[in-house]
Amino acid sequence: MAGKAMKRLPVKIVLVALLVAAGGPSLRAQMFNVTFLHTPPAQVVEGKAIEIAGNIIGADQVSIAALLFRRQGGSEYEVRELSLVSGDRYRGTIPAKFVKPPGVEYYCYAVDFEGNKHVVFASEKKPQFIKVVSLEQAARRQGVKLPPQVKPAPPPAAGKEKPADADREPAAADPDCLAAGAAGPLSRSPLVETVVTREQIVAGGWRTLAEVLDRLAGLTVSRTVSGGYRLALRGVPAGPEVLLLLDGQPLSNPYDGRLLLEFPAAAIERVEVLREPAAGLHGAGALQGVIDVRTRRQAQPGGSVAWGRFNDVLAATGGGLEGENFAVGGQLQFFYTAGQDRQVDSDVLTGVGDDDPGHDVSNTPGPVDDGRLQLHAQTRGRVGRLGGGELDWLARYFWQRRGALVGKYDSLDNGSRLGLHLVQVQAGYRLAVLEQLDLLARIFFDGRWSDEAFQVISGDNDTKYQAEGPDGPVRLDDGLRESLATAIYQVLGRLGSEWRPLPGNSLLFGVDVGYTLLEEMTLQRSTGTTPCPQQGLLIQGYLLECGSRDGPGAGRDRLLVSTSLRDTWRDAGLQGLDFLAAFRLDWASDYGLALGPQVALVYNPVDWFGVRTSYSMSYRAPTLQELYEDAAFDPVRGTAGNPRLEPVRNHHWSLGLQSRLGQGRLRARLAAAFFLTWLRSNIIGLDPGGSAPSYQNDEALDIMGCELEADFRFGRRSHLWMNGSWFRASVHASGQARSSYLTDSPQLRFNLGLDVELADWLNLYLDVRLGAERRNNVRRPLEMLHAFRIPAYSLLRVGLFTQPLLFGHLGFFAYADNLLGQDMRDPAPRPDRLPGLIPVQPFTFLVGARWMP
């Protein structure tokens, strides 16, 4: 069982994470965990420009960075931008005309995505000093004589004006903020990316990662019958097809590819969504896209508490401590809810009993069970100037226990409990061995223990279910309980280098070695105090065994070795032309070789307009569930694993336009994208009829679509955003003469959000989500049983939140979701057995207070 494996959990990791995070508010030192690592020149010769270049550690928090300098003893600083070269590499220049004896002083600051300025090197009162010697002094020290024509640079003419942009301050909270996949801002990213900042998360009042993603172009989030979250990307359902990263570490479940979208939004600093295949950049799993989540590094103690309609209780806190060459911080989030109370009117057990309606073994009509208890704790830190480089680390613990919403498959459960323990640890080291060369090393550990127990037949009803045994009927007084417990471990090591041979060019090389072990997989079926016949129980025409046994996946593992190369060019032979080429070669012990090439191009002929195009071939590996699932234990609902499965492959081409308009307090960013996707060897659970379904590489999908995005910033704190998307997916199933359209996720969708300043202390937030009708178009005759139809929907969310009102830090917020009371439902696996589908998203509200740094 998972409990046994859990005893091996490194208790110290959990305790350290909890204690550091819980003690965060008492750590009063300010911490903006960003540092500009570089080596200032000790001495330079007059009249020669000084290049200041280095790495910003924590660059994901930076909107823009600036270099400020003056002649020694001067009264005013000049300002120049520290430009992003690639990755976290920044470069700025002190012009030659300012480099004069006796010296130059400078410091650097960065602007975060909320518009706050933070000093990242030296300071205005204590700047870094660079000694400047004259040409004559330099020549004399070297024992040479200056030619007559070589003279010191003349001083600037009296009254000559300095450049118009010398006093320009960098813009903050810009909609064109930096993207991880780009060597610069979004306008210069060759890939289709969307960035959600901390500012937007706070304004929206979102509670989970699922709520953040459900507002973005091309994405739709829905619920599964057992209470998990399912993502559709560009019109196609996606689980293992999307790579979900948390601080660069995979967060998806390696057993079945499920995405942990209930991760708390209070822990998130920013989310970057890459809506196109990216195996060349990120490796296996990035078949349709990448969701890169970056957690917070709070500068000062902060936190929030909130209460909601269904006894929702949310609490979050965090803080940190920083010194010159070290930083440590932590955060803690807690969430409890009794769960929504929407009703399920009938299920597969409705009418099972006798002719008296009161003698029914079904729990219907009755409410769903969406209760949840959740805890997340995290600590992270860094140590600088360690062996000439910098060491950083991160450790987190996530625990969740929840109900099963409706149930395991087609009946309303009563008493199901699904538990998860997750421990993640990572550490990295970066060493600048040359001015143009950095060496990188990182190691990741992931351990997760799950125990999912479903009460598929209740024992609480007056009428007890009658199963068939070899000697006659068996009355299930305690009902029937089925569970799956797993223990999975992952270790990944990465070595790489970043070489910058030319200005604007970055070459990254890496080798990864990863190992995944499904150490435990235990299946159990229990009838409680009722003895179960040794031969099993006959239920709904299927013979079900009792007791527990190891699943066929227990002890299975996967060794993955990959090598990658990425070449990025900024202003590649032409001003405004950027180029990206990436290649990855993977070898896995269970599916062999896989390739991931990718090329992309973006051209900005003018500052306010650009065009991009890209092509990629990506893949994703079969999950352990698809390879090894045991259908014999659950022939009613199971799908047999297939060890002969091949990776799913995807060829993708896209074309995009973007425009960036306005300045100051009125700015806009517009983007449009058109794409074509050819998905091959898609893995589905194929029901051949007359035998257990099994996973097969059986489908080919051809997809095309377009997306529109608009982002407007106006005034001091006002923000309007909108997006729309349209897709058409054609499915070609093997053995079928004709293709059909895939429409089980909205093919047409619009989102609109408004965050407007009502007063100096108050903002109004509003968002609207509109989705087209959903239905499943039958691809095979047996899918007639799965037919469903869900009408178009519209959801409205409204909120109010304040700026700090009390003590200079305390503010308040209130939000209401599904204000119009839309009857929202999501698809069920067998709509013929669960005709009311899955009821979700009732009207809810949330009120609370927030302590802001």
C-alpha cells in the first residue's frame, strides 16, 4: 500500500518545508530574490565604452532592467537599459563619452511585473566604482609612447544636450513582458506564448491553476467524473499530451498523465503557456504544448485569508530572509472546502432493487462529493559566490485528500476518498567559466504516493445490493469498495552549457538522464464485513475478484537518456529578425528512439508590428497506465494496457502576427495565430466489442484553427483583455471509411476580462467566458452509447478588491463566480449510464483579506 511506501518519505524535507514556510511572516528582512551576477572591471582606459554583462538570477521576476551611471562625484545618474541577450543573460553599456578620469560609478535596478523597482546591484548611495586612467597614464605604465596623433578624447561641447532617452525610465507592468521561450519580450518570441503575471492572478482572485488556465486563448478546463481536471488544448483533449512544469520540474502524474491543476494559485508568481508542440525545447510530453508555472519568491512577509460559500477556507503566508550572497524563503497554503452541492438525479444503479421506488440501491438523487483538504509548503534559497558560481535549491510538499465528485465511473459514490502525497526537490549550480560560457548542472527528485478508494456501491442505503456468488445471492451490507494505490519515483540529472560566441547569439547544449520507477501498484476490492466468495462476485454480468493483489505495472521502470541543442539568434543579419532552432534526441528503455526538431522565426520590421512562423515535430511517450493497466481486475470499466504502444507524433506549423501600440498609460498588445496540426498514432482506449477494451495507436487527427488576443493597459491600474479561438479537428480512425469531427470540447470560445480602477483604493474585476455547444460525434458504432450533447454556455465572474487600507498593508477582496447561475455540466464516460452528465461550477462567492508587502 501507499502508506508503507510513505514511511520511506524523507521526513526532514517535509518538516523543513513546513517550518520555513509557516515561519515566513516572522522573517522581516526584505527579499526581492533577484541578483545581477557579473564581474565589474577594476580599471579601464578613458574614452572606451564599458560593457556591463552578466546573469540575472531570478530573471523570471523581471519585466525590465536598467543600468544607471555617472562620473565620480557627479550629481545625476544617466540611465540605459540592461538588454536581455538570451536566457538570463543581460548586457548594458556605459558610453565612451562618460568614461573619464578619475572614475565612473554605477548601480543596477530591475522592475517587477507589478511596477515596483528593486536594486539588484550596488545602490544609488553606494554605487560600484570603476577607476578610469588617461591614455597617457596607461601608456606610461606599459612603457610605450603614444603616437602624436593619439590624443585623449575631447570633452563634450559646452551646452550640448544629452540624448533624449537618457532620462527615460523603463516601463513597468508592460503587457509585452518577458517570455521564457524568447530571448526577449513576447513581441520577439518566435513561438505562440501567453504570459499570466502575479498582478493578473491577484486581480482575478483565482484559487487554483485550473481557474487561471481556463481564461486563456486555446485552453478549456473541465472536470472528470471522479473529480479531477481535464484540459483541452486547441480543441483536442489533453492530459499526457501537455507538459506541465512547476519551476522547471514536471508536475504531471507519470502513471496516467493527469495534470495537477488544483495547485493553489496563491503560490504562483507567473504562468507561461506555449500553445504549440515543443519537444525540441522541452522534451517528451510537450506534444501539444507546455504550461510553465513559476512559484513566488516573496520580497517581504505577506499572506491572505478567505472564506467562501461552501465553507471554503483559504489561508496563505510567506516570507524570506536575504543577505549579500544568500537568500532563503518559504511559503505555505492551506485550503478546505465541504464541496459544492449540485445534484445527480440518476445513475447506472437507479432502479436496481425492487418495484418500490424507496428500495433503490442507488445514492441518487443526491449531491456530489467535491470536498477537499489541501496543503502546500515550499522552501527555496540560493548561495552566491560558491566556488565562483551560484547554488540554488527548492523543496516542496503537497498533500491533498478529496471526494470523488460523482464517482469512479458511472454511479454516484458515497464515501470515496482520494489521497495524494507529493514531494519534489531540486538543486542547481551555474558557473561562468568564461565571459561567453556558462556551465549548468541540475538534479530533480519527484516522489508521489497516491491512494484512491472508491465506494462504488454504498452500504448506507436501507436497500442492500444483491450480488451473485457461486452458492447463491450475496448481500453487500457494507457495499463494495475498490482502490488503487501507487508509489512512483522519478530522478532526473541534467548537465549543460550556454555559449554566447557572438552578440545576440546563444547556443545551449544539454544532456539529461532520467529514471522513473513504479515501485508499487496495489489493487484492492473489499466487501467490508461481508465474506466474499473465493471465486468472486457476479455484478452486472461480470465476475469480479475480491481481496488485494499487485497490479501488472508494479516494479516497472523507464530509463530515459536525451541530448538537446538549441541555437538562438537575436537580430540575425537584419535588425528585428530573430531565429530559433532546436533539436532533441531521446532514447527510452521501453519505446526506443524519438526525435524532436523545431525551427521558428520572428521578424519585427518596426517596433509596433511583427510576424512569426514556426514548424515542429513533437512526440509523447505512452504512459505507464497505457502500457500496463490491468483490465482483468475491473472488466466493467478497465482498459487493458498494451506494452507494444508507440509514441504519439505531431507535426505542427503556425503563422502569427502581433502588434504593440501606445506608450505611457495607454498601451495595447494585439496578436493573431493560425495553425495546422497533423497528429499521428494517437493512443485511445479502443472497444472492439466482445472483449475488454485496450489501448491502441489507432487514430490520426488533422486540426486547424485560429486564435485572437488583445491586451489593453490604461490609467494607473486598469487592464482589459480578451481572446477568442476557433478550431476544427477531423478524426480518422483505422478501419473506418469516413472521418468525423471531434467536438467534445468547445470549438468556438471567447473570454473577456476587465480590471478597472474605480478609486485610488478600489478596483473592479469582471470576466466573461463563452463556449460553444459540445457533443461527441460518433467515430465507431459502439460509441452510440457514449453520445451526449451540452448546450453553449456563458459564465460571469465579478469581484472587488482594494489597495492597502489599514496599516499600509491590509486590503480586502470579494468575488462571485457563475453569477448568472448557468447550469454547467461536463461530459461523462458513459452518458447512457449517467444521463445527467457531471454537474459543475454552481454559483459561489469568496470574501477575504490580504496583507500586502
